[in-house]
Amino acid sequence: MNRLIAESLACLIIAALFFMCGFLLGGERLGMFYAILSLSSSLGFYHGMREGEKNEREKQRIKWKSVRERL
């Protein structure tokens, strides 16, 4: 649960930074565009990372299951 909170907070902080940079460079619309782009890429990255972790856990579970069956 703590990891989920940390990842969500990191996404929001990065989006806020991108919004500020975009706002300073080109106004509110560009800032919003950068923030939305940042959020979508961050969430996609974390979703992919979680899927990879799930797959790795499944591989470990299958591996240990086969080891127990051999014994």
C-alpha cells in the first residue's frame, strides 16, 4: 500500500513540475498539455511495471510448484 501511495505521489509531483514548466514557456494551455502528457506516460509506465512484476511472481510460483512436485 505504501508503494502505491509513493508512486501516485511521484506521478502528481512530476505532472505539477511539467505544468509549471509548460505554463512558464507557453501559458496555461501548454502547461495543461504537458501535465496530461506526463500523467498518462507515468501511469502507463507504472502499469507496465506492475504487469511485469505480476508475470515474474507467476513464474516464481510455477517454478516452486514444480520443485515441490518433484519432492
